Amino acid sequence: MPLPFFALARRGIIFKYDIQLSAVNQLKKTGGMMKKAIILSSGGVDSTTCVSLAVDRLGADNVVTASIFYGQKHKKEILAARKVAEYYHLRHYEFDLSSLFQYSNCSLLEGSTQEIVHESYAEQIEKNGEGKVSTYVPFRNGLMLSTAASLAASLFEDDDVDIYIGAHADDAAGDAYADCSEPFLKAMGDAVSIGTYGKVHLAFPFAKLNKAGVVAMGLKLKTPYELTWSCYEGGEKPCGTCGTCIDRAAAFAANGVKDPAL
């Protein structure tokens, strides 16, 4: 029986979705061997929901998480990702790619001269037009996916592996984050598969969902959202006014529940 229907308006567009748990609960097997999964884990809502989904599909023994430090202004995300891995008893790997972004002035990065914008993404796009926002980190997802693909081919040389990324429709709206769009993810998926002899594949299960849809799925999977961190600022508590805080609050509100992390 389908789960309750949700809809959330963003920039005049209604994203509708109907989550089927039958798809969530299917186990994937290849050649008698259980498929493996590596989850790109930022410690936030979307990637942690990916962790829950992969564990539900494959079992914790077949799932590992990987986090990337890219020079951001705080390490709250990394610490949250560790807690999520501990919660599910998963192997967890961390990589430092910060040197690759030392020349970027993205507002998320430690050396940036820009302040983090405290407006919703919809407000930023309405004000500045479509295109990249100040929190876009140059080709970050491409580098993260490449790192995860190399890790997958090294850890699980003889197995089929899915790399999960939590990009969703809100991320790609207004072309704010080009490396979250379906065309980008499909192209990267093709490249990863070719470059790993067809052994490693990309999974982007939320590409057609908005953030409210991701949270709806996570609530059904009992995702430990109380362990997650989304805020771009590194304060003791989330600021509540940066783009990702605003989107997070709206997603939980759309599902009629209080954010467990607050």
C-alpha cells in the first residue's frame, strides 16, 4: 500500500512523489554474492538517509561509508558522519581533498573571503537568477564520486558495488548545483562503470525527490536524524537561517514532525 502523498512547492513547481517500500526492501544479489555499497556520507539529512536505505537493502555487513574533508569552515559534518557509521556499526573511511580547493573562493571554505548567505536557495535564485550559488564547491561531487569509485574498486575488487549519493531535486533546482543534476550523475555513472570494468555503479535514489520526500523515506526507515548536522555554520547549535538550515526545517515541517536534531 503506498505511503501518504506529500507535495512541496518550490519556486512555483510542485514535486510529487509516492514512495513504495517494496522497492526499498528489495535485496540485490549478483552471481550469488550480495552487492556491496559505499555511501558518500556528509553527516547530513540526505546522505544519512542513503545510509539507512543501503543498510535496509543490503545489510550492514555489506555497507561502508566514506566522508570527504574539502576544506570547509568546520568539521561538524565529519563528526556527524562518524556517529552515523557508529550507529549502524559500519566501516568508515575519511579522505582529505582540501588542497584541491585551496584556490576556490566558495563561501563554505575556510580561506574564503565570502560570508555564508543567510537566505533560502529559492530567495537567492529569485534575487540573482538561475545558476550556481556561493556555496557551490567546484566539481566537488565529481571528485567525491571519483574517490569513492577508487575506494570501491580497491576494497571490493571482485564484487559489484553501488556508490550512493544523496543528491535530490531541490539541489539541482535553478541549476544551483550543477553536479547534483541527473544529467551529471548519469554521466558520472557511465564514466565510473567504464573505468571500473563494469564493477562499480552510481546510485542516486533521490534524484526525482525533493528534500521533504527524502525525509519521508528516512522516517519510514527510522533514520537517526538526531545524529545529523546540516548547518553551514559551525556553531554549537544550527544557525537556522542559512540555506541548508531553511530547507531542512521546511522538509521536516512538510512531514509534520519536529526535527529530532533540535
